[in-house]
Amino acid sequence: MTGSAREVALVTLTACEKQGAWSDLALKKNIRAAGLDSRDAALATRLCFGVQQNRLLLDFYLSRFSTVKLERMERQVRNVLRLGIYQIAFLTKVPPSAAVHTSVELARRYSRNPRSPGLVNGILRSVARNAERLPVIGEQNPAAYLSIRYSHPLWLVQEWMSVLGPEETEALLAADNGRPPTAAQVNTIHFTVEYVVEALRAQGVEAALHPWMPDCLLLRATGDLEGLAPFQAGAFYIQDPAARAAVLAAGLEPGMRVLDACAAPGGKSFACAIAMEDRGGVFSCDIHSHKMALIDAGARRLGLTCIHAAVQDAKARREGWTEGFDLVLADVPCSGLGIIRKKPDIRYKDPAPLKGLPAVQGDILDNISGYVKPGGVLLYSTCTLLERENGAVVDRFLAAHPEYAPEPFVLPGPAGEVPEGRLTLWPHIHDTDGFFIAKLRRRL
């Protein structure tokens, strides 16, 4: 395809809504297909993510300015209007007249209804005239207000409010709608942090030391990150500090034998290999064969020789592995609701299928726990903030497996000592992905 940043954003939003595509992957594909330069690619990303982060609020505004109900509009027209309102309400550097004009042109190109351009023009002109006095959400119960204000589904807001209360839930929702920098973990096997910082800055990337995670850099203005010379040389890999914290909690030492049971795309395996100074063995497994090539390619790029990728279902027993590992990592499939700030469309998942995840997670734990040597560690983690996928799964496992017990661990930064052996990292508290970690030691 060819087109502008706004057109790429529209095509991506429509694909996500119609086909269930994930926005980050679809956006990269469409940016590449349109041949956008770095500036337009950044605008397309901002528009796409901005609409997803504020979709319920944008629809609230739209419902106040449109005589046509949202559900009766063509999907493309609805997304054109969301893009237009987002530019008028949130992007102060975009003239409202430009937002209106480009939206009308998109409607003319993508709608099958000849009346759509006029509809879009009328609605957005009215929004532009009232940009300084947009409709107020009004009196609602706290959960309903927060749901619209921060565009999170009501069921999710209610679930978090039951744990955090209204004020802390609002802080979490605001953090979800933030724009975090990219976190890069330095490959200290072959490079120093100082070298990587200078190499990145030489390519125009803003690189700063993470405030509490060692050997971690926060990057902005990366452009095509994978095209950067330091990336291609294997100087770093991309991983949130929360995922790296899970590896730190495990307490690895050189020469250990490690199983990463749900490894793709490989970040924790890379962190394990680096923590062990590339001495020992890291067996990186996933159920999907095509992901093994990604792990192998990542290990080669980083110059890590102790990683061995293999296809293996974490729920299926492999007898040759029984009691064969010092550490087994179980970063299990989950709802992913801790990474909303990076994948904003995850919040709109249908909650019904998520209810089956704890059973899957429990089955995985039951199976792979047999791979841990007596005295070894089983480390359970997720990138979600739902208790039923986190502590509740661990509690059921411990009740059925008396040979395991929680073990305290220590992390750098605000987490510090974790005497109970389990920890939830929160975006609004730790400035990381939402993440759960539980360290379990197998008794001798």
C-alpha cells in the first residue's frame, strides 16, 4: 500500500477491529508497506495508539456530536471520526482544519456511502468549534467514570478497583495510557554499558541509564530499532525491566542447567544466558516451531552459545528431563493485561475466553515442576495483573505439591526484599510492565 500516516493509522485500526489483528504487528507491516519515513511513521504510531488508548472516551464525544448512532456507522467511517476527534482533542500541534480536511478525504476514499464525507465534515467541524468545551462525562459511579475517562472496559476497572481502590486504580489506568520508553538490556557478555550508550547516541538515539535495573538502558527516538548498527552487532536486546527482574529473582549462577518452558520470543532465555556468563545450558522451548527460528536468530545475534531451542509443549511430559534442571522458568500464556501501555488494544479482549487460562497455567506448572532437581527452583511469572492468573494459581499448585515452598528473593530498586517469595510489579508504582513473579524452591 501507499499512503499517509493518517491512512496507515486508519487501515491498521480497521484491521484490528475487523480481523482481530494485533496493532503493533499490523502497524509495523503497514508502515513498511506504505514506505513512510521516520517522521510519518512516528505520527502513524501516535495516531493508532492514541485512538486505541482513548477509544471509549472518543466514542463518548462522538455520541454527543453525531445524530447517527455509532453502531450504524461503517467501521471505516467510525475509525475516521475517532482519528479526527483524537487529533482535535489531543494533538495540539495539528490544526483542527487539517484534522477535518484529511478525515473527509479518508472518508471519501474508504467509505462506500457517498454521504460519509459530508457526515464526517459536519461532525468534526462541530467538534472543532467546541474543542475548548468538550462534553463532560458527568455523574456516574466511579468505575463507569474511570472506564470512559481512561478507556478501559468496565469489567477490568471493576476488577482492579476491588484490589486497589478507586484512587490507585485511576493511577494505574493513567499509567496504562502513558508512553513508556523502550527498555534495552545490554549484552554484557560482549559489550560494556558505556560503549553501548555511546554507540546509540552516535546514531541519534536518546539513551539513558535505567534508574534501578542494572545494565538496562531507556531509549527514545530509536527510529528503525532493528536497523541500528549496535542492535545488529548484538549489543543489546529489548526486554522490559519486569521480565528481567524475574530472571534476577531466580538467582542464577554460571554452569547451571535451565529450562525456559514457554520461551518465545526468547528474552528470558537471553537474560539467563548472560546472567550465567554464557556457561551452562539454557533450553528454550515453545509449542510453535516457527518461533524456534526467532530464538536461534536472537541467540546468534547476541553471540550466546549456551542456548538450545526446541519445540516442546509445556503441558506434555518429557521423561528424559525429569529432575534434570537447576531452574525451570514458567512464563506461562496469560491474558497479557499487564502490558496494556505497550499493546493498548489488549484491553478490549473478550473476557470470556480468559476464564480458561488459570486451568492451562496450572496444568503447565503441574507438568514442568517434575523437571526441577531436588533443591532447585521453579519460577512462575505472567505479564498480567489478574489475581486469578497469578497468586491463585500458585496457591493451588502449592496445595497440591508439598515438595515446593515459596522462597524469598531480593530485587534492585523499589521492589527490594520480597520475603513472601511472590511479587506483583505495577506500572504506576514500579514504572514497568504489569508483572507477577513467584519463586518456589523444591525441597531436598
